[in-house]
Amino acid sequence: MFDRELVFKALDGSLFVISPNVANILFSYRQIGTSSPESAGVLIGERRDTHIILKDLSEPSKFDIRSRFMVDRISKHHQKTVDEAFKKSNGELHYLGEWHTHPEDVPNPSITDYTSWHKNLKSDLPLVLIIVGRTHFWVGKKIKNNLEVLKQI
Ligand SMILES: [Zn+2]
């Protein structure tokens, strides 16, 4: 369990902060069991100057196709979660990127991950990507076509 925020730093000095409640929800989807499926969702939070604060997320729904090694985010409920957070927060909470789980302790992006991020994530603003492993998070920041791995501080 996390009782404090997780802070990551990019090379340009900007911070990416994961609030404890979001870190705990992400961790609850770890693929611990031999048959636990891969989970995925979208990341929601605030942008303050160049800093990004992760405050909310969408969780898998029964409409997602889930298997152990792939997950297809077909469900509209992820977009709905973003829209509702935006409305409830008077426009302070935005879509920030995506998360999914991997059945490995210290996760790394797969070729499929890179391909799909490159193809599907288009934004002029930086996006963040999280892979939830069994013991560690992998955190990346996508700026246009550049992907930087963020270091926890
Ligand atoms: Zn992956």
C-alpha cells in the first residue's frame, strides 16, 4: 500500500506525480496469479505548467476484452470516465495517457506497446504511460514522437 505520492522526474526537470489513491488502485491490478488477466485504462489528472499530477483513472470494465497478454480498450466507458472527471472538476482534470499491466516483476514496454502508442496516441501535449508490473511501475512520457522513461525520485 502507498501512503504517499510517487514522484517521477523527466530530463527537463518537470515532475510527474502519482497520488497515493491512484497508485493503490493501479497496484491492486497487478498480475499476481498465474491466470490474472491483463488490465488497462486511461489516466486522468491535472497539468500545472510542465508538471503532471495523476489524480484519477479509469478501471477495466466488463466490456473490455481481457486476456493475460493483451487487452483491447474497446469500451466507451474509459472515454466516459474522462468526460465525467472533466465536468466534475470544472475543467481541471484531463486525459493524460494510458496504463496497463504486465505479468512480470519489473515491466518493460513490448514491441506491441511501442507500436500501439506510436500509432494511437497523438497529442501536442505530453502524455504519460504506465505499465504496472508485479513489484514495480514502468513510467514513460511521450512528447510528440519521443518517449522518455521517467526516473522515480
Ligand atoms: Zn504492454
